[in-house]
Amino acid sequence: MKRNILASATLGAAALLVGSLPNGGLGMMQAQAQADTVRAEVGKHLKDAAALIKGGKFKEALAKVRDAEGVANRTAAENNAIEGTRFSAAMGVSDADSMAKAFEALKAGGKLAGAQQLQYMEAIAGTYLRAGNGAKALDWSNKYFAAGGNSPTMKTVQTQAQLRSGDMGAVLKDTLAEVQADEKAGKTPSQDKLNLLLYAANKKGDAAAESLATEKLLNYYPRKELWAQILGGLPQRKGFAPRFGLDVYRLKLATGNMRGADDYMEMAQLAAQAGFPEEGKQVVEKGLAANVLGQGAEGARHKRLLDLMVKKIGEAKAAEPEALKAANSSKAGDDLVKLGLAKTFRGEGAEGVKLIQAGIAKGNLKRADDAHLYLGLAQFNAGDTAKAQQSWRAAKGADGSGELARLWSIHSRSAKK
């Protein structure tokens, strides 16, 4: 299930912000702090560099820094002033390697306080990220947090660096921890955070985490478009049984994601073929009411399909006594489940639920998980959402029944009955 998240936009914003945190003034402050201990032959180059930095001429400023480096017998204070200026100029041209070199020299000289070190590391990580070097951006982000940093912006940089580096396991672990922390604190996780969790789970191939992310997105941010994405990819999921085609359409109809006349026609025909002509009739009627069916050159065909559904309903009612007798006589409960579901589509919800429950109690079911899925659907259609959710929790099949039950449970919490 591929997800189009907003990672690239977040990346750009985070990189621009973090890459400019310690502005040119930080390096200049370092140079100024050493002004009284810098000889004139070094100071003149740094003064020129400062003016060039102020004017936005960073490459020229770096050349002046190199001129200062050319002065022989430099003192430790002069080297610190040079490195501080180098950092500012290098940041102006997004030269993260030179920034890192300057930082290490300043740190080794003992001239940077802890808070200053964090600012410098922020700038280095952000600049590497902006340059597309995910591995080094991640390295410096990790150094930042190891040094005690706690900036939310840097957390974004770290996450984006993990994405750039392909470290989906780390993204998944960190993002899941953040989501859980938000929920524990009574906060709703952001949609971007949940999108990232879903993206990482998909890339990592972690089906459990992907299901968790999907559930949380649909719980917190139930959108028609998200349902369309999820349901559109459901039939292609590994192990998803083709027999659930009608069930996917049921969820599409419930979430407002029928795409056109073909969807209504196919769903109605699948329902009739499965033994649920009442459901098929309802689908056609909804298509007609929405002015999707009954229009244009195919309009007459659509109305003939409605007539066919009416005919099949009559046939099903006539055959019901014998079908019910055979289902009660059978050693397996499958036919009772099917007849019960058909009754719920006919509007006989309570009787339908009883038949399905009788089928489950009889046992010897070909697919017990399917029976629990359809018991939940019957209870939901009958207006008993609480019991429906209990039934859906019992459907745990890996062939699609468990996933469908989970999606119905999510939908039922926000559906208007």
C-alpha cells in the first residue's frame, strides 16, 4: 500500500530553518570575542571576512579566512577566531564539511559552551540535509541528541535524514514511540506523524505496524480520500482472497467511494450472484438516486438490472422455506449464516442475526472468520454497533476477513446510522 506523504515539504522547511539557526552572527561573535588577542596581521583578514559575510559574499569571505590561515605562528586564540569565521562563511555557501571542521576545532579548543555546541550541530545537520546528504545529516542529528539537545525541529531533521538514508527501521521505531507518547499524554498525534508511520511501515514491510498506522489515521482523521486509498489497495495485498470482492464494494459504498456506474453495476451483480438480491436492488437504487445510474445510453440497461433484482428477490423468497429447512438439517452452519445475512438486507435484522448466530453455534463452518465478519455486518445493519464490534474482533483471518472486520469496526465508530 503506497502512501504519498508530505515528507518532501517537511524536509525543505526543516532544512531551511535548521540550516540558518546560528546565523552569520555566531561566527562573527566568536571572532569578536577573540579580537583583543588576535594580532593585526591575522585580524585584518578576519575583519575583511566579516565585512564580506555581512554583504553576503561568502566565497570571498572564505578566501580571506584562508589568507588568515596563511599567517605563520598563529596562537590558539587566533585559530579559534579563524574557525569561528570559517563556520559563518561556510554556512553561507552550504559547505557543511567546512562547518563540521570548524566546529570540531572550536570544540577542541574549549571555547564553545554546551548550548553553543548544540546550535552549531543544528546548523551542520540542517545544512547536510539541505544538501541531500542524509547519512551525514543523520550522524550529526544523532550527535545533537546524544549531547542533550531536544529541539522538535531537530527531531524532524533526524527523521528526514533517516528517510534519506533509507533507515526505515529507525523511522518506524522513533515515530511509533512519538505517537504512543502523544496518546499517553492525552494528545492526538498529528496527521503528518501518522502518515510518516504508515509510510515507514509500508517501506519496511511491517504489516502489523502498517495496520496500526492505518487504524489510527482512520480513527483520528477519517477522510473519504484515505478510505479510497486503503480500499483501492486492499485486493492487491498479499494473501487477500478474491472472494471478498463484494465485501470491498460494501465498504466503498459505506464510505462514499463508489467511483461511477461500473462500480454500482458490478456490486449489484456480485450481490445477486452471492445470493443477496435485496442488497443488489438497494445498490441499484442508490446509483439511480445519485444520478449515476439511469443516465445516458446505458440508462435503460441500468433499469433492466433493477427489474432483474426484483425478479431474483421473488425467486429467493419463494425458495426460502426449502433453503431454511436444508440449512437447519445440514451438519455445517454455513448456509444458516448466508440466509441470515440475506435477511438483514431484506430488513429483517433481528431474525437475520439469530440465524447467523445459530449457524456459528452449529459449527463445522468452512470459514469461521467469515461468519464472524458477517455477524458483525448483520448486527451493524440492525443498529447494534457495540455487538457488531465484538463480533468483528473475533474475525482474525489472514485471508482478508480479519482486515475487513477491522476496517468495518473503524468505520462503525464514525458512521451515522
